[in-house]
Amino acid sequence: MQAESLDIDAECSERAAGFATVRIVGISGSSNPSSSNRAFLEALAAVSPEEFTIWSRLGELPHFSPELDGNDAVASLRSSVADADVVVIATPEYAGGMPGTLKNALDWLVGSGELYDRRVAVFSVAPSAERGERARQWVEQVIGFQGGRVVLSQSIAAPIATDPVTIQSTLSHLADA
């Protein structure tokens, strides 16, 4: 999938001239609070000049059922995505695809349309760049089926570590490359 350009800098310049801040919501595909994908989102939020929030209620979502409205976590997910200008998804790859919990979250957005025409960036942080590719492809497909626009998709090779300093130094290294 060819991703279109994510021109947040141009949008930020426009918004600085009197418009609102770009709102970014990050969603980790892992429900583990110390995962490398969660740490990646936290590092992005820490260095972002924009309003960057992380939605972290993945484990609270009920199993998707189209005839139900869901619970408070579903309402929170829908609201967070609807209020965002850009959605950043960082996901591990499990058994050749995205985790079931992330697919469940994306399914809760199908009928309500929050992803329609929304810009989405998809990342996978893993020990090697090859790990995560299939998860990203699956996320890209699901986003596309819902009318979202994948503007950036990338796997990032990073050491497995729960230490945020290691993740921060890896991100700094990537930025300098």
C-alpha cells in the first residue's frame, strides 16, 4: 500500500495562523502497558509539538457485536477517534497479524464511521523490521475498508526493552539517521 504524504508541518503552520492545534490520538495494539509499541507512542507524545493523547482502554472493550452499543470504553474510543485529526496506531504482530484486541477495537468503529476520511499512521515496533509487516498490512486493510486514509506505515526495529530510556534513545537514533 502506497501511503500518502503526512504533511503535519504544513497543517501546523496553517493552524498557527489562528486555527486549532492538530489533535493526535495514539492507540497501542498491545494491552500490555510496558510494551515497546506503547513506549513508542509515549515517546511520540513526549516530543510532539501537537496535542497528542494516548487512548489506553483496549482491555476494557467488550467483544464486538454489531447489534449492541458497547460500553463506556467503546464510547471513549469512538469519541477519541472522532475528535482526532490524525490517528497513530502502533501494534505488535501476533501469529502473522494484528492482535485480536486491536481488531476488536477497530470493529467497534465500523458502523459508527469515526475512521471515515481520517488520516491514520500505522507503526509496528519489533526486534526486527520484518516482524510487524503483516500486522501493519492487516491494519491498513481494515482502515481502508472503513474509509480511513493511511498516510504513513512503517516497521521500526528496536530492542525489546521495557525501559523507556532505551526506547527514547532508539527513537533519537532513528531521527538522526
